[in-house]
Amino acid sequence: MDKKYAVPPYKIKMVEPIHLIGRSEREERLAQAGYNQFALKSEDVFIDLLTDSGTGAMSHFQWGAMMIGDEAYAGSQSFYRLETAVKNITGYAYIMPAHQGRGAEQVVIPQLIKHPGMIFISNMHFDTTRAHVELAGGEAVDVACKECLDTLTYYPFKGNFDLEKLEKVIISRGKDNVAGIILTVTNNAVGGQPVSMENFRSVCEIAKKYQIKTIIDGARYAENSYFIKIREKGYENTSVREIAKEMFGYADIFLMSAKKDGLVNMGGIIAIKDDQDLFRKCQTYIVPMEGFPTYGGMAGRDMDALAVGLDEALDEAYLEYRIDEVRYLGDRLKAAGIPIQFPTGGHAVFVDCGKMCPHIPYDQFPAAAVGNELYIEGGIRSVEIGSMLMGRDPISGKNRQSDMELLRLTIPRRVYTFQHWDYVADSLINVFNRRQTIKGLKFTYESPVLRHFTSRFVPMP
Ligand SMILES: *Cc1c(COP(=O)(O)O)cnc(C)c1O
């Protein structure tokens, strides 16, 4: 890699101490946690790469904005400031806050299902999105492009839809049975991989042809827009803000977990382009689910922090550094021969543990096993995105096998430094060098739903 890495476009004003407990303590805590890193206490973690969701640092402008939060139950000034920020970015007419992304999903998704058995089609449903589709009586169908499964080969937009498959599904299921097309940007599950503008536009054109609504699941829309700027021909000189505006222009609805590119610790957004009827339905439904439509589960002060954070996340110096941080960690691992999803995406480095530990069968969860070893090595917490997350087939009861066994090293926004990434890389390289000795996991307790959160394990003998 010849391109240098960007320097952080901010300096540190407040610090939070972190502490590395001893190795034997780490072994003990992990055993107490049933070899499930979700059960660790954060105080026992040195560098926490579990998620980028709600784990970012706010700027002094955001903290300052919190002081003018208006906590009125209805018609809060904070809401109107947030509404203005979202309207400026999206160009959409109808805006409602939600307590987080899944709050937005639980309000909007049921409104789109007109009869039982309707489907949503997505490049890849995020897990809570899939859950809300299924809870509302729908079915979630994924049509990711096949390039995303080839972790070793460079492809600039591994988040893309397979357009042929998309149209095939619409035709075979019948357009009247498609409740909506969900564009997940970036595509988290395959590595925070972006969707190109060309692909995005084509998906929306196909949707229009069949009169199907398009929903942006846009937790990381700013990162996706930045990738379009640096990787897609013709967008080099377009601002990230304009790129985002173009994407919003093609779609109908925007749902956002503001815990990512909103740069806040909690919050969500529902934005509807022009469908007043849908807005009114959501407005009625949001009251019992999330709260009155001008607060939707958010405190006034939090809406103000979000209004500021949305603009900061579109700052190109910030985005350049953010994407470079991920690239730097990825480059260090790749240089050591560790198989990763390449190129790196927006919010995490994904280690291909199926390739790293082929001796561990999928139903002994190679990525979780490597993650546990990384915790013991360096006090670093990560997360499995593989067959453990997939759960069991509800009919056969068999473990579902994921296409990839990935370990996600998720990068919180504006939190860690390049020294932390060196430490993480050095620790993982040590684990990689003893990869043959890593043992798979077996259940001692298997939780029946979303099992990755609360199940307990022991290492195989
Ligand atoms: C995080 C996320 C969600 C859910 O948002 P929460 O704020 O965690 O409820 C939905 N979709 C995508 C793509 C996400 O990354």
C-alpha cells in the first residue's frame, strides 16, 4: 500500500482510562463468561471492538448542543432542529425520531406488509431488520452479489445487489407480493462493504418498474457515500453530501440507526420522501411503540446532539480518517498473511476464520474461537459473524452453515488511535502464529433465540 494514511482531523479533549487485566485473569473471566464475549464485563476488556454501534465519541459541538435541549413533550425545538438537519441531508418531507434503528423498523415495516406472506428483498437484511420483517409476518430474501463471498479478491463494491437475482425473485414471487426492497448501505454482514451508485440506481429503477417501494437501511450511509467518492468513476469531484443526496433521491424511505453515522450513543431516524399516507400511518403507530412523533423515544438533548452529529459524519476529513483507520488495521493484518475481507470496508476489519482455521468445523464456530483467543492474548473483544449468528434451521433443527466464518474487529468512531491498531494487529498476529492449536467450541447452554448473545460454551477437549 503506497497511499499514506490520513492524520486525525481532531484532537483529544477528554480521556477515559482503559486497563489491561492480567492474562490469568483474562482466562478466568472468559471461562466465567461461558466463552461468550457478550457476557464479559466491559471493565475486563482493554480494547473493545464488539461493535461500532453507539460506541463513538461525541464532539464538543455535540456536547455543547445538548445544553440547549428542549425537553417539551410535544413540538420540542430540538425536534425541529433535527428535522431541519435530516431534511437538508435527505430532501425528504416527513421526519420522525425513533429510539434506535430497530425502533424505526418496528414502526415502518409492518405498515408496508399488506397481506400475509409478503416478502422484502435486500442485498442483505441486517439481523434486527430481518427480525422485524418476520415478526410482521413477512419473509426476508437476500440477493447479495456473489463477489462478496470471495474475501481475497479486490472488488470495489462488494455490498452490491445481484440485479439479475433481484429481478428473478420479483418475477417468481410476483410483484404484488413484494412489500419493499431494502438497500442496506453499507452492507454490514459481508464486511461493511459499499453499494455503488450505479447498482443503487439500478435497484431503484427495477423497483420503479414494478412499483415497489425502496427503503434505505442507512446506518452507514455517510461511509457508503464516501466509498462512492473514492472508488466510483465520475464521483471524484462530487461532495459526499451531494452523493448522499443523489442516493436519497432514488429511494422512498430512509431508516437509520443513528448510533452509527449519526455519531451519537443512542437514537434513530425515520424519513419518508413524499408518501403522506404512509407518514400518517407511521405517525399513528409510533405513539404506542416509540413515543409522540416529535420525540419518538429520544430526549430533546439527544436530538440536538444528533442534529449536529449528522453533519459531522459527512465531513470529508473525518470520513477520510475513519476509512483509513480501518484500512490501516486491515493492511497490517494482510501484510502478516492473515486472511481478511479485502478490500476493507467502512466500519470494521473482518477476519476470514474459515480460511485461518480450516481444522475447526463450522458448528464449532471458528470465528468465535479465534475471538476468544484474541481476548486471552490482548484483552481485545471482537464479535463472531458466522454460523453461530445464523442459528438453527427452524424446521430441521440443524445448525445453519454460514457462507463465511468471519471475526469482526469493529472500529468505534473517533475513539482509538493508530497505536491501538498496532497493538490489535500485533496481538492477532500472535494468535495467527498459533492458529493450529486453537480449539472449537461446544454448547453447554444454547439459547433458543438470537443464541449468540446468551449461549454458553466450553472449548473442545
Ligand atoms: C445497527 C443497525 C440496525 C439496527 O439499529 P439499532 O440502532 O441497533 O437498533 C439496522 N440496520 C443496520 C444496517 C444496522 O447497522
